[in-house]
Amino acid sequence: MARVSKTVSMQRPDEIIAACRKLYETMSFKEITLSDISRETSFSRPSIYNYFQTKEEIFLAIMEQEHRLWADDLKAMITNSSSMTADSFARQLSASVARREVLLKILCMNLYDIEEHSRLERLVSFKKQYFISVGLLKEAAAKFFPSLSKKEQDSFILSFLLCMSGVYPYSHPTEKQSQAMKIAGVSPLGGTVQSLMEECIRNLLQGASAGS
């Protein structure tokens, strides 16, 4: 009986997280409320507080899930290949990022508020998973590009993470943004998450190689 209860207990926060994910497909972070999330679940709003004290904590849990899934992709990259060219690495790494569009959307829009309005223990849990992902990224760079110095590897990781944090608006401009660029006579960069990240990764690796 205790085993069944534990399983149900683990599933309940997942139901809340899934409901928030669904709402985020059509609503903005600012628009979503705990009442909205409650209506998508079997929970009353007060009962949500048994698991999450703020909507920011729910979004933080989404980010933790996303990093766990990304880490799985990075592990597969490292395990399944003994070597990679820069082009192959750029393709596979950018594809892994493209599968995490929810994470990219949150990163470019709401990360600061989410972290600021979450309890410390929730933030610590997220940061642990985040640094697992970063550690695997470092492991992949070291394995496939051993000629890079530690400084070059660290520079690649930092620049890659900055690109990852900012790529979403370039691949998903709003209708108003597109209209404004057209009126202003500005040509958008354009492209998908994968194509933009792939170009970014290639450029970073070329820059590191040129400096070695």
C-alpha cells in the first residue's frame, strides 16, 4: 500500500507540471495563474500549495524536466560516438537543443523572475540538474575536440550557453515583431532553432580552432 501511495504522490506534481506546460502553449508566463492551472487538473488551488508555493516554482520544475531530457540526449551523444567532426557535432548538438523549445522560451523571457520567486530548495534542485547538463556539455567538448585547451573549452561552453539563452526570439518572432522589422526595413536573421544553433556552434568551434 505504501508503494502505491508513493507512486501516486510522485504523479501528482507531474499532473500540475503537465497542466502548466499545456497552458504555456497558448498563454504567456504573465497570463498564467494558479487558478488556471487548477482548472486543468484534479487539484483545487489550495491543494497545489502542497507541492508548489508559486507558479514560478512550477515553471522551475518544467525547466528541471527539460534539462533532464537534454542531459539524456547529451549522454547518448557521448556514448554512441567515439569521434565527431565539427559539422557532425554541430548538427547533433543543435538538434538536441531544438528538441527543448519550451526550455528556450523560458530562458529568454522569464528565467530571472522564476528563480527569484522560487524557494531555495527548489532552486537548488534545479541548479543541480542544470549543472549536470553543463557538465555533460563539457565532457562532450573535451571528448570530441581534445585539441582545444581548457580555456578554449570553457569559452566555447559559455558562448554556447549564451547563444542557447537568446536563440528563441530569433526563431520565433511574434507577428508584431515581424511587422515592426518589415516597416523598419530590417531583415530578420530568420531560421529555425536548429539552423541558428548549428551555425553558432560551427562559428564557435572555428573561432576556438583559429585561436589554438
